[in-house]
Amino acid sequence: MKKIAVLLSGSGVFDGSEIHESVLSMLALAKLGVDYQCFAPNI
């Protein structure tokens, strides 16, 4: 089984991860049966 880390940062389109792109990426991974986990820096 493949494992993928999804790295998210910031809080919006102008300073980090854009919500639509993030959700669609996770949806595509789920449809492929890939096990993923989201991570975000805490600084």
C-alpha cells in the first residue's frame, strides 16, 4: 500500500494552501486508493 504525505501551509489562496486545490488533490488520492495523511507546520 502506498502512503503519501500531504503538506498544507498557510490559511488561504494568498498565503498558503488553496482549499479547492487541497480538497481535490485529496479526493483524487482517495479515488486511487492511496493512503494519505495531512501535515501542517506549526510556526
